[in-house]
Amino acid sequence: MIEAIPDILSKDQCAAIIASLSDEGFEDGRKTAGGRAAKVKRNEQLGTNAPDKKAIQAQILDALETAKRFRRFAFPATVAKPIVSRYRVGMEYGLHVDNAILASGVRSDLSVTVFLNEPETYQGGELEILSGFGPVQIKLPAGAAIVYPSSTLHRVLPVTAGERLAAVTWVQSRVRDPARREILIDLDLARSKLESTAPKAEETDRAGRAYANLLRMWAEN
């Protein structure tokens, strides 16, 4: 499943992050790519010594942690420290699959892109995910996030004007199996609907019990 989540960051938060960035803070993005990905990655990312890097990472992690819709979709056990990436004209990230185990030891079950600047400020730069229904191209407003399985082939198309700014991170989910996550997400939606329309009904309690017991059965630490 692919999930778009609006307003992970506010417009003001995105503007403040962008204002804090400087050319000197960016380095070659290939430093954090492994295997085949390093051969197709052409972008820049906020470097280790960038003065505001830790504060930006903490802000994005806090925003994800407090986003109810993100938690209900991803079941996060661990979220990796985000990487702030920049794509200028001619830059792209060719077709690749994310590393299964990150250098930090986090298993990548889900990938997350948080868009930092508005889509009309640059041309190209769409995130393209190859799904079972064909390629899906995604370009969201500033502050919105897209969450998708790390197992999918995906790419960032070439930027042809302006520059694309985004933060990317990865989630180790408490529910590793994507099919089980999808079942839980669907059941959670049904449970929530029943709680609002028939809060005292027996089927509402049964749906809640089924959700809790499946999560108990499938969740990992």
C-alpha cells in the first residue's frame, strides 16, 4: 500500500527548514547509497557537519511520531534519522530498491518522503514507484509525506527546473508483513467507523477485539 499523509510539517516549519539550509551544508548524496543505488544516485544531501542537521532531524522525527495517521499506517517500532536531500537541475535518483538493513541497523520495511518545498517551485523531480498496477508518480505539497513499501523499485525523476527539497527516512514496522499491515489498516478503518456510528453495538466491540488480538498476534518488538 502507498499512503499520502498531509501536513506532517506545517508550511511555516518547511519554510524555516529551507531558510536554515546553506550550500556549504550539502555533500554528494552517494555517500549514503549502497550497491547498485550508488551508481544511479545523483543528488546532494545535508552533510554531517551542517549546523542545523540534528535540529531538523529531530523536528521531522517528532512530527512523524505525533502524526496519528502515520502511526496507524506504519506501526513504527523504529524510524531512522531523516536525510535531507536536494536535487538541482539535471539531478535524479535512478531506479533502485532501498537497502534492507540500514547502516544504523534499522530494517527498512517502509520508506518515507516528506516534501519540503512546493511542487510549483520546480519541474520534474517526481517520486515514481513501480506498483503492480504500473508506475505511480508522486509530487506532493510542502509538508506532506508519502509512505510506501521499501521493497518496491522506485526512482526520483530528473529535475528540469528549480530545485527539489525533501527529507527521506525509513521505518522498521512492528508488523513486518505488508499483507498483515493492510489487513490491520482496513480493520482499523472499519472499527473506527463503527465506533462513531454504533458505539454501543456488540459488533463494535467485536471489531475492536479482533483488531487488538491480531495486532497482539503479529506485532514484533
